[in-house]
Amino acid sequence: MQKFNNYVFLSLCEITYKLYKKSHYMTYVNYCKTFNVSIKTNNLDKKETEHLIKIFDYIGKIYGFSDAESFDYLTKFFNLDNLIDFQKCVEADIIANGDIFD
């Protein structure tokens, strides 16, 4: 199950990294921390709500998750101690293969 979770977390990193690159945040980690706080406090702004919908759509298409399952994985992802490791994998893929979303 851990391998599957890591695939889901990597997919979450891919989509959130893409969304982060189009945001006003200076770092990916700051984007994730702020998004996580907004989720925990149930205080999502319009842009975060749009991002949440895009994340759920992306994850739902890949894994067939419901919104509740996607939300559960997203909150776990934002609380990972090794979040930066997933970021490094996504950035390495972008360097090696170009933008993953072109």
C-alpha cells in the first residue's frame, strides 16, 4: 500500500507544482504550507478553491477517487515530512523531459 500511496503523492506533487508555478508564491513549500493552513481553517480563497477543484479533477481522473478520497490524500500529502523529496522528483523530471504538462 505504501508504494501506491507514493504514486498518489507524486501525482499530487505534479499537479500542485504546476499550480504553484502559476501562483504568486516564492517557494513550493510555502505554497503547500499556506494551502494546508487554509484547508485546516476552512478558509479557502477563490484561487485556492479553483486549485482544489483542479487537484480533485486531476486525481479523480487518474485514480478514480471521490472528492472525499482526494481530500484525504491531499491533506496527508501536505503534512508529509518528506514533501521536498517529491518536489525534487518532479523538478528532476521537468529538467530531464521538459514541462510535464505541455
